[in-house]
Amino acid sequence: MIRVFIVDDSALVRQVLTSCLAGHPNIEVIGQASDLIRKIEEGARTRPRALQATQRPATESPAQPSVAAPLKTTDRVVALGCSTGGTQALEFILRQLPSDSPGIVIVQHMPEKFTADFAKRLDKICQIEVREARHLDRVHSGLALLAPGGMHMQLKRSGAQYSVEVIDGPPVNRHRPSVDVLFRSLARHAGANSLGVIMTGMGDDGARGLLAMRESGAQTVAQDEASCVVFGMPKEAIRMGAAQAVEPLAKVPRLIQHFGEHTR
């Protein structure tokens, strides 16, 4: 008999795999988890509790078995998307954020090899850490990850943690990295734990992704026309009903801080 333990961060995938394997005469599914490391930690905690129970006096009632709560996260993620005029806008925002700000993921339309230098320059003048994203970097408070030029970046969730995938692929909306790719991944994996801000830029990249974020329960903001260098991307998002609020650039840093305050 083959004993199988299923690990996947998707409940649907775990359910489908369990159903498929359950019908096999020589396979027994002994359990499932969304995150193997957390499951191991839970098992380790359970064993000491069981040992303590066997060492109690005979007059003491044994502990009742506990049911593990489903994994949840209170981590919050902010996604910023911009193009023409975005480098100045990002500098304005990031320089004002304190070191305990929520994790930030950024797509700025920029050619390959320019994003690393841009991130290094921001890192020197900001309280938060800013760097070009690497594949499977973890997203956490006090860190801003900038999508590398020439590559897409998307958010993934494993258990109660977020990370980024830096992937190749065809341009989306004529761009790589694409704001739409990033925003849609937050809609899938972060939902109400995320804030999306679409800022100055030409074209419509990010508008549909911001709409997907709003429909998933995220908070969504578009930069107003007066503070944009080019009003194309925010204008399209507003036209589609993707933005819950339209705000000047000067208010965005405070919006980000306020969004992250309930996790402190």
C-alpha cells in the first residue's frame, strides 16, 4: 500500500488530487496541507503536547484533541503600476514611507538593465529596502520589489506567505513587465489583503488588472489627472470602473501607510 500526503497551496488542487487517488486500490491518502513546513511545525508541537499528556497524574483528564485552524494571513501587499512619469512618482512615494510599511511590488515600464540601477538609487534614499526582484523573493514589510526590465513579475502565495515569480513570456499590452500581469496575480492570490495603485503612464496597461483586483475585494486607487505626467493608464482604469478612489500623488504615501496600519 502506497501512503500519500498531498501538499499544494490551492485547496481545489488538493481536493481534485485526493478524489483521483482515493479510487486507486493500492493508494491511501493520509492527509493534506497547503504548506509542508507549517505542517511539520504543527506535527512537532503536537508530539510534545502528547508527551506532556502521558506524564500528567492519573487523576488529570487527558487533553482533548485540537482541530488545526485553516491557515490565514494578515500580511498586506501594495502593488504600484506606472509608466511615463513613473520614476519620479515612485521616488516621491517611496521616500516618504517608514521602514515598517507593508510589502510593495512594483511594475515600472523600463528597459532591461535599467531597473537594477533605478532600484539601487531608490534604496539609498529610502527608509524601506528597495531592490530589483529576483525569482521567488519573499514579499514582506519594509521591502519594495521592482520588476526587472524585460521580465514579467507576478505574486504567489504559499501558506501564509507571499513571494514573487519573475518569469519570461510575451509582452502583454505591448509591455514586459506588464502591470496587468502583476495586478491580476494579486487578484488571484491576495484579494482583500491587497491595495492596487495605477499611476501616470501612456496606454491602458494595468486597467483590466486593477478591475480584477477590485472585483476580488482589493482596495484600488487611480492617480488623478492633475498630478500625472501622462493620464492614459489611470484614465482607462477610471473609465472601466476599476478605481474605488481617484487621488493626487501627494496622498498616495499616506494611503499606503494607512492600509498597512491594522497589521501592526
